[in-house]
Amino acid sequence: MSLANLDFTEEVKEINDYLSTLKDQSPYDDEINELITQILQNGGKRIRPLICLLSFEMISNKVRDDSSFAAACALEVIHNASLLVDDIFDKDIFRRNEKSFYLQYSTFAAISISYSMSSLALSLATKTKVIDVVDELVKTIHNLSSSLFLEAKFRSGKKKMSKEEALLLIDRKTSSLFEASSVIGGVLGTSSKVDRKNMQEFGKYFGRAFQLRDDLLSITSTVKELGKSGALTDISNRIQTYIVLETIELAKKEEKDILIRYYMEKKEYSPNKIRKIIAKSSSIDSIKKEIRNYIKLAIEILEKYPQSEPRDKLVSITNTLRIK
């Protein structure tokens, strides 16, 4: 099952409608607003704002309102701002089946627009008039920024990273936005510390499953299927992702030696050769098992809440992360 098979037509339309009004709420000039609009309208599944809205509805038992839409769309703006920088950092060529923004315009333009989008997101968060929403978004921006410093260690080639460190990178780079999405939705719906803790855990488990799935599909799918640069970018950058570390741990000696020489000693091998080693490794089944476990943990959090349509939709979104 994929997100495309689920019917979130109404929610996505409302999110897109709200995003289309941001140019009227923005303090920037027309040229910058047009670029921001172009970025936000260039596809995207809207998973993060969906999770925010559904978390709000599940916990508050209220219908989504202007405040929840402002918070949800702030998260989508931050997500897209982070992608602009990620593509520069990773030297990715494609994003959503188009040339990456920095290649269409310039690195300077991408960084500049990323700053503008980040401040716009914080401005949206203030519309909720809930300081915890702003604080959560600030914390998320910090985690996304610090993830770049952490990821640089994974490219150094000086030592083998641990799987615990790889999970920390996932938590900062990917889970942080999903945590913010579910926590902010919960904060808008209640002041309960228990709810906040539950939704933080849900976002963390969801984010880990999401990233491990993304890494696995990058190994087994083509760039065209993904709509973005895939595993070859991570491999060329010699990033010791969780799936790489799992493969090193489980691979036969000859293949393990090749991976260690490539990632730690920076010996030259074809990225396609490295990809094939990973794709044929037993680590694929191991990663699928971990994805299933994180999905299970995330759904167990949701099942602490009474059955409702928003809860069922959150469960359905989580189940789309399954890989056969």
C-alpha cells in the first residue's frame, strides 16, 4: 500500500489551498514569493501537515481550524526549506523529477530562499498563539541544522560509525520533523504531558520507519521510480547509512572488506558495485524487519487513544511504510 492509494483528497486540497495563500502573508517581495510558491507547489505528499492535522483532531476531538492549518503548513514550509539545503549538501541532481533548485538557479539562491522559508514558517507558527508550538518548531530547525554537522562525520572515512550513531542521525534529520508534526498537533489539542510524550514517541518511530524504508528503496529502485537522486548519491558521498552499517555487520568477509575499504579507507570502487553488494546482502531482510517493528511501535502508541476516524487515518498512513 502507498499513500497514493489512500483518500486524503480533502485534507491535501485544504493544505494546498492554505499554502497558496502564503504569498499574501509573506513579508518578502514578489520575486522571492514566486520562488517560494514554485517550491511549495512542486509536488510533495504533504505527509507532515497531514500528521499534524490528524494528531490535532484525534486528541482534541475538534475539527481542523485556521490555527491547526497554520501550524501544519509551517511544518511543510520547513520541510521544503530543509530539502533545498540537503540537495546542496548531498549534490543531488533531481528532486521530484526535476533538477534540484540550486542547479536551476544557484547555490546562493537556494540558501537564501531556505532562510526566507524558515522565517516564514516561524511567522506562521506565531499565528497559533501557542508558545509551545513555536518552541517545538525552533527545536526542529535546530535538529535539522545539527544533523548536517553529524552527517559530515559519516562521510569522513576516519572510522566506522555505530548503528546507534546512525539512528541518532535519522532522529535528527528525519524523525525530528515527524515528531514536531505529531507533537504540535497534540499541543494544539491538549496541554497534557502524557499526550505530548505519546506523540513524540509516535513521530520518532514513524520517522525511523520512514527513513529506513527510504534508504532501502533507494537501493532497490531507479532514480525515475524515486523521483529524486537515490542510493548512488549516498554511496558516492560515502555516507555510512544504517543500511550500510548493517550490511558491513552481516556481509561475507570478502564483501565486508570491500565495504570497509570503500567507506573507511576511501578506496575507489564503482558505486554500482557497492550498491549491488548491499542489495544482495541479508541486511535487506534485516532492515525490513526493523521497519516492521517501528511500524508496530508507532501503531501501539496510536492505539492508546479511542477509535476515531483521525486515529484510523494515522494508522493507515503508518501502514503505508510496510515493505513486502
